[in-house]
Amino acid sequence: MIFNILLSQGAGAIAKPIVSKGEYVKRGQLIAIPNGLGANIHSSASGVVADVNEISIIIEASDIDKDDFIKLEKSDSLIEMIEDAGIVGAGGAGFPTYIKLKSELVDGILIANASECEPNLHHNIELMTKYPDLIIRGISLAMQALNVKKAIIAIKEKHTEAVKALNNAIGSENISIKYVQDLYPSGDERVLVRELLNVELKPGELPLKAGAVVLNVETLKNIAMCIDERKPVIDKDLTVGGRVIDSPRGKVYLDVPIGTSFKDMIDKSKCVIDPFGEIVAGGAFTGKKADFSYPVTKVTGGISVSMPFPTEKRKLGLLGCECGASIERLKEIAEGMNADVVASINCKRMEDIGNNRLRCNLPGVCPGQAESVLNLKKQGAQALLVGSCQH
């Protein structure tokens, strides 16, 4: 088995390898360290390092014993162990968790993000349903690290089994469950702060401004595993779905070794149905184009095989969004449709917060787009490809 462990596993710079080609490594062994902002990277398999290059470490392994790994050094500091474990935001952003937990909050609150707003992903819900005690343990540890006395689990009311399991596992009046709307993007940090705390954050502002820290439930699982089992981040929960024979509505896989190829995961689901449009890393809205060789990372939320693209002969205009599909993503889709893109424009809620970073000023609340549509039409667009969140 070949494991392709990328040196970029979240926010920050590419990590620095500390192993060499030909070296034997063990599952759980530290193999790369941050080069600035970033997180430790550990081997997900025991085997020989087949290659070390600018983007990844390739490990050739004969087999995997998931229960056998090199344990982290025990420490009295929760944050130090979380840093050593290489925990990052598992919901997709990949920001180093130990930095979030160093936040100085006064009468602050922890928000456990259990909304899982991508419509084709289900692994967070299954995780909470099967292992609610693990999530509550992670919440308690994160509260201790942050020195906060309250936590909210943000979840959609429709996930009744997960809600029931969590309610049975909560043993503290300081942890409560609150429902979020069943819409996209209910899992956006600023949406959660707005809906749960009634604080409107400006584009670029973090939940800290509202006295909150937001952590995805899988991140909380990793915190619990780090402290109680001394396990580094070497596995990932994900959903495989779409045009896959055994998983049209999405099949959940928990604890997939990082570096596993998308092809191996798709083959587990009985392979793809031909024809198909593309393979997407992540969810339908905010995922990115990938291929069979792409590896599972710390932030891989899903592997989605799309429907075949229709051929579009009309001239296309693109309407991009931060919450949904960006202009870059829409261009990829248009290319798959063999379409001629003649114009593009971002939703009018998008603001430049510096360094050409665009952010929505009111995520989840889509404005009327008549003006943008007319603008695209004037530039020759005969049809639209729209990425805005509520369309």
C-alpha cells in the first residue's frame, strides 16, 4: 500500500520533512514539522519512505494495524499535547487548533460546530451518533484549555439520532445543544456567531471578537484522542458519495489513514459509475477539483463523484460567492462543460479585506442579483453559472 502524505495539511506554510528516503518509519512517528504557521505531520502507516519531495512524503507499507502507533509524549499541558499531535481544524479550514486554544477569552464560550452544512457529507453526524461520549469529552477538554465555563453544540434539528445521543452523553449543565437552520452555509463561523450569540461580525473578523472559539466536532474528537489515547492526527473521517456504485447518498468511513488515495476509497465503494463529471475533494459547494491519485489529508471532508457535465453551447457568465462556489471553481466547472466564459462577477456582498481576500459581509443571506445578472448580460452572457449560497 502506498500512502502519499502531503506536506501541506491545512493553513500555513509547507511543512519541513525530518525523514529521508529509504528510512523505516512507524505509524504515529513525527515525519514533518511546521515551517512557520502550521502543524506537525505524523506517519499514518509503518513502512519505508519511498520518496521525499517538495510536496509530499511517500510511504510504502505492507499493512496497517490501526491500534498500533507511537504515542505522544505525555505532558501536563493540554495545549502542548494538542500542538504535538498536529491537530488542525478538521472541518476544512485547517487552522492549527493549539493557537485557537491559546485565545484569551473573558466570559467566553466554546461553539462545537456540528452543523455539517455540506448536503452530501454525513461523517460528523455518524460520529456523534455512534460516539457521543468522545465528542463531549473533547468539548470538556477544550473548555478546560480555553478556561471557559460554557459550550454550545450547534446542530440541525433534523439530526434526531445524533441529538438524542449527545443529550444522553452530556453530564454538565454548562454544555447545551442549540439548533441552527437547515440551510447553507449554516456551518460558517460568522453565521454560527450571528445565529447563536446575536453578534454580527464584519468581513475578516474572527469569532474571538464575540468572545467565542468555534471548533468542528471531529477536531474535538481528535483533542479527546490526543489527551486520552496520546494519539496524533493520523486518521481522518470522511464521506464518499455521488456516482459511486455502493454510495450514491454518501457512505461514511471513520478513521481513514491520512495519505490514502481517493482511488482506494472509491474502490471500497465499488468504484465509479461511468460516465461522470469530475472527482471533488470536499463537499458539493466548497470542494475543489481533484483526481483518483489525490490523497486524503487532515482536512478532507469528502470524496464526491459528480454527474456528467452537460455541454453548454451558449456563452456563459459566472456569478461567484464566498459561501458557495468561487469564480475559480465556477471556471473549472465551465471548462468541464466545454463552455465559453465571456464574463464573471462576484456577489455584491463580497468585500476586499486586504491582500485581494474577498469575504461576504452577510454570509447565508443572499441579496437580489438582478443588477449583476444585467451586467453579465451586457457583457455577452447568454446563460449563467451561479455559485451564490441560496440559489
